[in-house]
Amino acid sequence: MSSITSEVSLREKVAYGCGDLASNLMWGMTSSYLMYYYTDIYGLPVAAVGWILLVARVFDALCDPAIGYVIDRQGGRIVPRLIRSLALPFGVAGFMCFLPLPLSPDGKILWALLTYIVLGAIYSCINTPYGALGTMITRQAHGRVGLNAFRMMGCQSGQFIVSLFTIPAITWLGGGTGMMQRQHGMALYALGLAMAATILWRYVGRSCMTRYPPPPARHSPVEVLRALARNRCWWLCNALVFLQFSGLAALYGFALYYARVVLGGTEEMGGILLTVATLMGFAGAIICPHVVRRLGVIGGATVCALIQVMAYLLVASAGGSLPFFFAAFAMLTLAQGVTSPLYYVLLAHGIDVSRMMSPVNTAGMACSINTLVTKVSMGVTGFILAAFLAYGHYAGDVHTVSPGLKHWIMAGFVWLPLGAVALQIVFLALWPRRGTVASMTEC
């Protein structure tokens, strides 16, 4: 093939982006609204919510490396079949996660825990092959930047739908703002999202071509992990992804609380915050290839991280000025949108490094552990955020806001992710600058 344009069509790039669109219709709901759903709609205690978010990730820890090992053992040809086969279970699990069964208080906690564990397990088993699929469609740096830009556009499109329509939809579908009405509205809304996600995942599995599928590998898990352990780029990429998703989890998980408690707005204002974040993230994914052409992958990620640091400081100093806050918030989320595709490009590069260093096929395991890292990051961050709410004595049915609660929500929305971004700059500075890294900057 003479060029990447003739190798990967626009239609296939769009199809690949539909995977993250499908994922974020349901998984995006968990990152943006699950904590709010548990505390304010389903009526779970804040302390229990924190443990649900953390314990579910511990159970999922077994699923990610297991499905990665299956992919490596069976070869790349199995990837589209896995995506097609798991499309329906993914939708069903997502719907069940937001199905508010009328149980006892302990029964509600158990139901929430079990459904979130199941959704996380199926997410592992469909998103890991989806992540590996990107490395099998093309091996060219420019093509991978384009694919992952479309992936992030799909991600942001899913987040946009969730951010813009969730609060109005659950009120409209439920027929009111009472707790039982919102529970009914949330269930119907989740059902619609689940059906759309199932259809989109099936489309991904049928439309994306595995041009470079790794052959079946009969290496033991110990050999695979040993090969990955020697890969500095892969370690750094996982650290960067952990910190990136920690910041995203804080932003999307605390946006509703920040809008209500710190900005003095309503749930609808929280939806506006999430919508702005999604639109700016989408714009960032669009301009990402242009940023890479000028600055390279590492340079672009570093500049965007510095912009995020500045934006968080501006958000913290905005006070009650909504125009100033929204300007800083837009700058922050635009930089996040540019950065997100780059870390998947770095992951693909890390897999290439493993391929050159060792004959052991590590693509499936590398992607699966990377997926695990994102979920652990979200679980740990969710636990910390729930702890912040508990320390601030938050209650969903109480409208009086204490100064202490404002401080804790500011800590979760600004200071925690600010620290994560600062650490990203450190790890980016440690990225190897010689050898095959040069191939990532060509576009």
C-alpha cells in the first residue's frame, strides 16, 4: 500500500470511532453520573458508594489480563469476533447497572455492587480487544494518530450525548423530579443508551479490518509479563494513563457537585459543565493531528499538560465569576481533548517496542493491563471523591451547604487532578528521546 489514505478509509476510521462512542454511552454514564445516581437517585449512603466504586475495580482486575492473554493465545483474528459477541451482553449489563430495584438498604448496596462488577468485567472483555484492534489496523504513526483522533471524537460524542441529555431525559421520561420518578426515568434512559451501544459495537466488529493480526502465541503468562516488564515505554504509558484518567474521573465525577455546591447552580448547570467539557474535548481530538505535526507526540502532550496546570489554577481563582470560570474550564478541557488520543499512540508505540525487543507477542496483554490501569484509576479516584463527600457531610436531600463541604469538593475537582497533571509532566520528561520514538513524530 502506497499511503495510509489508501490503506485505511474514512469509513473505517469512523467505524473505529464508533467503538468509543458505544463504550461511552454506557461507561461514560458511570464516570459522569453513577456516583450522582447512587447518592441522589437510588439513595445509597455516601460511604457505601466509595467502597462500591473501589471493590468493583478489584474484582475486575482478573478480567483484564485474562482476556488479554486469550487474545495473545488465539491471535488477532479473534478480536472482531469478540467485539461482535459481547455487544449485546455489554448493553444488558449497562442497563442493569442503572435499574433501581426496590430492595432493602443492604439489598440496594449489594445490587449496585454486583451490577457494577458485571459491567466492568464485560467492559474489560470488549474494550481490551477494541484497544488491540487499533494496533492491528495500521502500523504507521500518522494512521494511528488519525485512528485515535476518531476514537476520541467517538468518546467525546458519547460523552456529549450523556452530558447534554441525561438530566432533562430522566425528568421527562420519569414524568417529574421526585425520587421514584427519577428512578423510573433513569431506567428508561439507560435502556435506550444500552440498545444504541449494542448496535454500534456490532458495527465496529463488522467494519474494521485487522490488516496486521498477530499470530497465535503459545507463551506462558510469565513470559509475556517478563517481556512487558523490560519495556520502559509501556511502564511510562501506564503511569501516564493512570494519571490522565484520574483527572478525567475527578472532572466528570464531581462536575455536578461542583456546579451545585461551589458555583451555587442546579443539576442543569452540572449538565452544562459536562456538555462544555465534551464539546471542547471533541474539538481537541479534531486538532490533535495538527498539534502532533507541529510539536510531535511527546511535545504536544507536554504543552497540553502545562496548559492544564495553568487552567486548574485559573479555575481555583475564579471565585464567583462564571464567565472567568467557564473560560478557564474550556481551556482545561480543550487541552485534555488534545492529550487523550496521544496516550493511545504512545501505547501502540510501546507495543511496537515489545515486538522489537522480544519474539513474545504482548499486544493483548499490554492493552488489557492498560485497560485495567484506567479502571483502577477511576476506581481509586471515585473512592477518594466519595471520601471527600463523606468528610464534607454531603447528603443528597439536604440543600444547606457548609463551608467545609465546599473545600472538599474544591479539593476533588481542582487540587487532586492538578497534582495528577503535574506528575504527567514528570513522566513525559522521562520518555526515551532516541531510537524508534522518532517514528512517532512523523505525520
